[in-house]
Amino acid sequence: MIHLISDQDAVIEKWRPLLALDHYIEVYRQYPTTIADNPNISIVQTTFIDNNTLDIASIKQSPCRFLIIGDHWSEENQVAVLVAGAAGYCDCNEATSVILKAVESILQGDIWMQRHLITKVIGSLVQLTSIPPPSKLNSAKLTCLSSRELDVARLIRQGVCNKDIASKLFISERTVKAHLTSIFAKLNVTNRLHLGILLKEVDE
């Protein structure tokens, strides 16, 4: 199930029929105070963040994943919601193929953002997140990873999604996910952004 939360008719008219081809869609024209069913994704218009109807600090506490959509929203705001825990940002006027790819990527557990923002997001998370200092996570610790796990980890560090990692390494997406599970366990991290932070510290 996907919740589409937008106060703009043009957005609803474009996104609802597009997503309804493969998903059950519930549309809200106002941000709901209570939600009976827990959606797989809440697609939320930036309007509700700009007018403080949705406090971005509450995103991290939500059990569902958030895709924030807007009309050329500033990069500063995009970074802020991603750091706050949103699974992605997508311009609401993007091409159909991009919209579908963004939604499917998030459903598969990936993060959706402009590639050039990855470093900014990771940099912000480094400042906010309690992580091991560089002296405790050096290149020697990465020796616990297999060569293929190192390949996957380096591509995650570059912001490559699971599907593209599978294509680059000539393996299946299921194998990519298995490698990620192993990497997270060995390095004691919980998600791909945390992994990116740790690898950034090693690189520095």
C-alpha cells in the first residue's frame, strides 16, 4: 500500500494513475492526523513540511518509509529530510520512468536522492551520528570482509543502488542483499548510509 499525501491536483492526477498500475493507492489531500493502515511508503508533498504540518523530526520514528516530493525544492531542504530519515526525495515533475524507479527503489530498501547529494548527506550524518572514530575503524578492520563484500561496500559508498551493483558485479540482486547483510553484521552497522559513513572515515 502507498499513501499519496498531496494538496496539489496536478500531482495527484499524475502520480495516482501511474502508481495504481501496480500498487494500492490511498490519497490524502491533507496530512492525516491518524493512519489506520501502515503503508509501505508515504509519498508526501513538501508543502506539508514547509507549513510545519509534518515535523521532519517525526519521520525517523515512523514505521513506514517516506518519499518526499516537491517542485524544485532546495538541496538544503532535501539533505535535511534525508538526514532526518526520509528514504528519498523526488521532483514531482520528473519523467514517468524516474518516478517509477524512485518508488520501486524505496520499496526494495534503497535510498533515492540525487547522486551529488550523497556526500553532503553522509557529511551531515557524520556530525550527528555517534560512530566509531577513525582510529577504531581503519582499513585493517575491512580485512574481515571478503573480496566480493569489499566490492559491494565500495559501490554502496559511491551511492550505487542494489540493482546497479548486481549489474556491475554480474550477480543477482538477492546475492547483493546477502552480501549487505553479511557486511552489516561484520562491521556492526544497521543500514547503507551508516556503512557509507564508516567507509568515508576510513578513506579520510
